[in-house]
Amino acid sequence: GQQVQQSPASLVLQEGENAELQCNFSSTATRLQWFYQHPGGRLVSLFYNPSGTKHTGRLTSTTVTNERRGSLHISSSQTTDSGTYFCAIDLSNTGKLTFGDGTVLTVKP
Amino acid sequence: DMKVTQMPRYLIKRMGENVLLECGQDMSHETMYWYRQDPGLGLQLIYISYDVDSNSEGDIPKGYRVSRKKREHFSLILDSAKTNQTSVYFCASSLPGVSNERLFFGHGTKLSVL
């Protein structure tokens, strides 16, 4: 929705290239999270990152709360990274997450 | 085995019929959720449940109600389904409290209302 905006809407890479996905949100709410949706629909939690930088494997999540933005960096992309990436924010501090519309990533061999 | 199970996976109903979507989790998570996802969009929160009989509306509760009588089970009910409720419905659960550090999702239920 408007409160959480993701860019780009879609991205096509060659295998081995890096990707930078952006998430901008409308308040100074924290508790930013990143999710991955498999092409078949399955949703997986990637990061809970209210602030700072976190790494797991080839993924890096960075959240700058006072600038109301977050990013997800994917290094050395693989075809299996293809799918949709969502960021979500807890705007009301109640556990109720608001999702962006996602970035569709396609990695070509 | 950490799992969120949704039943059924696919469902076709006629407009005006009642619909029951069921969700179970085996992690003793206090917080559970129902989301819907329409094509090309992110997930929209229908209801959140903080524990048994402690439910709260999300962003789009109209036309839906929920039931949580046991911690491991959370149901979504559509009374008199409408065609615009055709969607994919996801149930999720998370660790206690509002930090929801990690959400575990079910596979989703694809509902078609004709």
C-alpha cells in the first residue's frame, strides 16, 4: 500500500549479478521485516531488522529508521533467488504488519 | 517440526455460501494471523489473534470473522461469501508478544467465489 513502497516493482538479472531492493515507509515505525515468496506461493521470513544491518548468506538487510527506509541486498544472484520479495512494517506497534506490493525478481541463467 | 497447516488448499464456493478456512500450528505460538493476497499485491491483514479469544481487526476485516478457541487453532469464517472475496488466504503464526520477530506461514488457501 501507500504506507510502504517498494522499488523497483520488478527486476531482471543475469546470474551472478547483485540486486538492491528498496523499501520506503511513511512513519518512523520500526520492526521492518523482509519476506520471500516462492514462485509457487510459499512465503518465508528472511529478516526481522528494526534497525542497522543484518546478514545471512548472500543476503544483507539494512534499515535506517530515521530516514524511513530499508534495503535488501542480494549478492551473486542465483536462478533460485527468483521470486517476489516483500518488506513489511509494523506501523502501529501492535504486531499488525503492513506489506508493500513487492519486488518481482527474475534471475536468468 | 515447526509447521503452520492450512485446510483446504483449494476451495470453490458459490456467492452467498458460508466458508470456513482452518489453520493450525504446532509451535505453541501465541500470535496468529489471517492475511489475503490478491494478484500483484502484497498481503493485507484481515485479523490478528494475540491468544485464545483475544482477536483484533486488521486492515480489511469487513465480511470476515475469526475464531480462536485453542492456541494452536485459528479459523477464518466468511458468512455469505462474495465474489470479491476470491483471493489467496494465508495464515501465519509468530513468537509471543508484538515483536513478531519471525512469522511462519501456511501454504495458503486459494478461494474462488463464483
